[in-house]
Amino acid sequence: MVPRILKTVAMVVAAVIAYAPFAAVPANATPPNIPSASTALTRLNSLTVAAESHSYTYDRNPFPHWITITGACNTREQVLKRDDTGVVTDSSCAAISGSWYSPYDGATWTAASDVDIDHMVPLAEAWASGAWAWTTSQRQAYANDLGGPELWAVTDNVNQSKGDQDPAEWQPSLSSFRCTYARAWIQVKWYYNLTVDSAEKSSLNTMLGTC
């Protein structure tokens, strides 16, 4: 069977382009295509359970980001526009004012410099779960994916605390968000045909139990 990533990479690249115009997206929007808890559970159970591999060869550079999406706006700036309240941008598309709610910790920020764009499934985690075998263009599509629940605007130091950890090692401090976090994490792993390890799967099952 051809891996799902090989079937869908062209669709993902198209999604990055298709999701470029964010004018119609409401403020504080969440990323699209987060499945229901029941669908997430079904998808979790369909994932291959395997130990992570190739971690020692991980390099961030084979995941090119942030790429230009439209005009002067790159992927980070598009997520800031999608998730803001009343954002104002300059001629280079940089956010100079706005309000961003971080669902991981419940904090609200009014300076874009306080906000990071988190990869729900971190790049190193994706690499060790199968992305080591992808092409650079596939990894670029993954790292800039605006068509699914991979990119989130969150408090910068919370993102740094999370680092490359999976849900067995790190979960949002805002417990009410853990259901959504698990559903989004599972969707990304399922869509890209990535593996899960046994501890990760157990933690995701527990998080889905909070839904």
C-alpha cells in the first residue's frame, strides 16, 4: 500500500496555497479539520505503533519554513492573522498590533513578539515518526501546513517548554484544552501516516477520555 503521505503531498502543497486568503476567517479561529473525539479515537487506533527511529539524524533545515504564502506574508504571519483579534500589519505583513489567545495556557498577548507558532506535532517528533524518509518538498509542505491543525499561535515560552516532546512527556497546562490537543495531534499523525510509540498512544487515549 502506498503511504498516505505519498498520495496526499500534492494536496497538502495545494492546501498551503488555498488557505492563503484569510480575510474571511474569524478572529481567534482555531486551525481547521480537527476531528471529533470518536473519529480521533478511530484514527489513533489505525496508526502504526512503533518505537521512534533516526532521532540522531534529525536536522531542522530539511523542513524549510516559514515560506511565502501570498504577497509579502509568510506562514507565521498568516497564522498570526488567522488567530488574532484586530491585527494591524505593516507593508511587510508583520503584525504591529493585535491580540492573541494562547489555548495551551489561557494567556492573551498584545505583542506578536510574545507569540510563537507551534507545530502541533513538532518537527523532530515527525522526523522520528517517519518524516526522515520524506523528500524535502514533503517536509516543507508539512512545516507550513495551513490546511490542518498543525500550526498554533501560542505563548512563546510555553512553546519553548514543549520543545520536541510528545503527549507522554508534555501536555498543555490548561487541562480543558487537552481534549482538543489530543484530537489535533492524532489528526496530524494520521493525515501524514506517522507512527506513534506506545507511551504516546496511551497518553493520547487518556487525553481523549477528558472530551
